[in-house]
Amino acid sequence: MSKEKYVSEKDLAKDKSQTEKATKDEKSKVNTKADEHEDQKSAEKKLAENLAKAQEEKKDLEDKFLRSQAEMQNMQNRYNNERAQLIKYESQSLAKDVLPAMDNLERALNTKVDDEASKQLKKGVQMTLDSLIKAMKDHGISEIEAEGAKFDPNLHQAVQTVEAENDEQKDHVVQVLQKGYSYKDRTLRPAMVVVAQ
């Protein structure tokens, strides 16, 4: 009996050992599943972080792309505007160079002549001046009206002031010393004037 008892204790010890091993295995499986679950959560968290980072980078790249597109469009518009300005005002420098010649022709016409030859010469000068004035008008260059007009610093250059005869004459041009000209919507040369104060 003692042998049976010994066997049974041995069996019991073996059973106990197997039970403990099974329990450890189950605990190990539970721990493994918990670890797997933690690893999965960690991987999901990393994926979420990477996704958020990638979306932020995408957003930054889209923003840079849109800004560069806008900058290119602005450069194109600036170029087109500058080109249009150059075309619109292409005759400006030529007109500035011709104005002194027109001034000289007008001075020649203001001289008094007595003999017939001088009158014919004056008539030729007048015809030349008329041709120049017509050509200037055809290209958008016109004389600035100054005599009796209210003084405008954008159109007139005051070189002298005189006492006003009445209140209506104050801040008005009383004499034009040199004609001014405008080219399209720009002042080509301001009129040199005397202003009443």
C-alpha cells in the first residue's frame, strides 16, 4: 500500500506539475495575447502618428505648390502689365525730344515781320508747326490747358506768383510761360505758369 500511496503521490505531484505548467502556459498565452494586443496598439499609434505626419507634409507641400503657382501668375501679370505700359507709352521719349523744336517754332512765329519774304517764311514755319501739332495729336499728345485754369501741381509748374486782382483769380494761372503737354493719361511736361495768390 505504501507503494500505491507512493505512486499516487508521485502521480499527484506529476498532475500538480502538469496543472502548474498548464496554468503557466495559459498565463503565458494570456500574457502573449496581452503583449500582442499592446504591440498592435503601439503599431496602430505609430501608424496614426505617421499618417498625421504625412498629412501635415502633404498639406505643407500643397501650400508651397499653391504659393509658387500664385507667384508665377503674379510674375506673368507683372510682365504683361510692364509690356503693355511699354507699348502704350512707346512714343513718350520721342515726344519729349520734339517739344523743344515746337517751342522754337512758336517763338519764331511770335517775331514781327515787315517784308514779304519774312511773311512767307513765317507762313512756312506756321505750316511746319501745324504739321507737328497734328502728328502729336494723332499719337495721343495734347496741350495742357493752363491759361485761366485752377492751379494743379500735377499739370502746372509755378515759376512765379503775383498778387491776385480778386478772389476768383486766387490760385489760378494768370500767364503761361511755356506750354505743357500730356501723353495719353500722363503729364509729359508740366506747363510753366505764373499763379495768382
